[in-house]
Amino acid sequence: MNGPNTAPELFTWEFASDPYPAYAWLREHAPVHRTTLPSGVEAWLVTRYADARQALADKRLSKNPEHHAEDAHGKHKTGIPGERSANLMTHLLNIDPPDHTRLRRLVSKAFTPRRVAEFTPRVQELTDDLIDRFASRGEADLIHEFAFPLPIYAICDLLGVPREDQDDFRDWAGMMIRHGGGPRGGVARSVKKIRGYLADLIHRKRGDLGDDLISGLIRASDHGEHLTENEAAAMCFVLLFAGFETTINLIGNGMYALLRHPEQRARLQESVERGESELLDTGIEELLRYDGPVELATWRFATEPLTIGGQRIATGDPVLVVLAAADRDPARFTEPDTLDLSRADNPHLGYGHGIHYCLGAPLARLEGRTALATLLRRLPDLQLAADPADLRWRGGLIMRGLRELPVRFTAV
């Protein structure tokens, strides 16, 4: 146990397996904590719910890395590896209003409740197809064989990537996942390949517009101002990057939590079998709160001196809001370390807050609900096929997800 004057060690492999005790210590003793990240960059970690919610909506905290008070070398250590050299910086995670407002309005049409509802049969089809591939074996790795390909194929369909090219996207995305906590060069190479492909696809789409997101971006104009090709490519890139890994982790972390909490899993399974949706809906929100896919919100930089949680932040300092810590804050959530799928009072921050609230949250929720409900319905005796202590979590700063999730079940 850490004493009141001894900060826990962060960003080790042990920490990655279970960061919640360390976050509990920080919430109590150092709620706005300056630390040196594995990259060498110094940043403030915000861990209490009230402070986190304030910081996520604070206009003095910019998303633009140009506000980082670091030398040029330091600036390259924030954000998505390779995005700067691939000319993909002008996306929603890196910009502020008014450009953020304009670009978000253009792409938000793809994520309206109506468009997501129209996509529901396709998500169900993808889910069933993937389960069909391993159902007769009686065992599977739910990350690589299910949680990983499902959102890749879904976002490819949404963007308008031809089916014959989607396995290339899966390979490039796999490189980003495999190298996420290691050499940034592997991620940068896949980013460069995706950038080249998107530029070519946008060019091809101009002559053959369809009913997909890229075609919609090409058509779109906002008060007469058309989206530039760089903006369109950056937008598609960040939807892929931000969309697929969060959904992988929602499905993987969610299923893992259910497997570790058999009473909660049984409640949900019975509800799903009865064709009910209420517990599934509240359950997805609880899984997002309890062990969500995004551990830290993406980078913010102070544009002027400000105070968060009584701590003075200097101009140019990076601020990282720890969503995983805020969503277990006992000052906001009753019994926060307990998984309760029927939790009603649950304003979690799993998809952020304010103007940068996750645009793709409706699609991610659809994929998560469909994936978990279908697994429970089709493979009712699904169980973990490994000792939890042997499972490994992917390294990396922003996302939280398992490297693998081996399961076994009665072959069907």
C-alpha cells in the first residue's frame, strides 16, 4: 500500500493490469498530479470527477498541440504517432473552434440516430459472420477474432472503403494496435499507408459518389466553404483511429468484466434471452464506466494560467484528464468499484464531455450492445480460458484494452 506521502508508480506493466488502486490514491492525495510520462513529456493528471468534467469543457484548455510549451522535439511526442509527417493534423482531436465546430458539423450527419439505426442490420450481420468463423471450434480469442475485426469492417463500410480493400485496412490497423505501446515507428508506418490510401480513395470517390461518409464529406460545404482534401483525409483517419480501438476495448473489457462477475453476467444473459433491452442499455453504460475503453482523454494544453482542483497550471502545460479515475470517484458514484449493470445514476465520462464529446459514441454503443448480446445469446456457456493474472494489457497512454481474451464454450 502507498502511504500518504508516497505516490504510486505509474505506467508500469503492473499498473496497466490494474490502475484503479493507484488512481484512488491520486484522487485522495494528489488529485491534480504532475508526472513524467513514459515518453519523457511532463503533464498534469486530473483524477477527480468534478475536476475532470470541468477540465473537459474548459475553453482555456486547447486541443491544438501548437500550444504545448515544449521544443519541436517534445511536440512530436504528443498526439497520434505519424500524423504530423503524414499531414493528418487537421482533425477533431487536434483543433479548436471555429474550425472544430465547422468540421464536426460536416461529419456529424453520419452519426445521427437515424443513420446509426439504418446501420444496425449491417452490424448484426458482421457480428454473426465473425462468430460463425469460430463457433464450431469451441474456443476463440475474442480480441483478435471478434472485437478487433468488427469495428474495422463497420467503420470501413461507413467510410465507403470497398469490401475488397477492407482487409488491407485491417492489416494497417493491426500494426497500430500491435505497436501502440512500443516503437512509434510501427504506428507511423501504418499511418502513412492509411494516408496514401485515403488520398487515393477520395480522388476516386470524386468521380463516383455514393451513400457513404467519404462521399458525404466530398459533397459537403459549410456556408460555401468546402472541405479541403487534407481535412477530409484527416477526418476519415481520426474516425478510423479513434473509432476502432475504442470499440475493440469496449467489447473486450466489457466481456472480460462480465466473465469476472458471473452474477451480473447471468442477469444480463437472462434479460437478453427474454428479448429485453433495458438492462443491456444500462449495462453498456456501466461497462463504459467500470473499465472503459479510454483511460485518459486525449491531450489538452493550457492557453493561459488556470487553476484545476486548487492546483495552478502554467501556460503551455499539457493536461490529461484521467477518465478511468474520474469514473470511479466515490464523491460521484455510489460503490464505484462495484459493477452494477442496472446502475441508473450514471453520468460517466467514458466518451468525454463538452464540445469534444465522442462523435462516434452512438455507433460504438450499437456495436457494443450487438456484440455482447449476440455472444451471450449464441454462446451461452462462454467462459474465460486463461488465468486472469496471465492476461496482458496493451501498453499505451490513452487507451485501455486487453492484448487477448481466450475463451472456451460448447461448439455449435
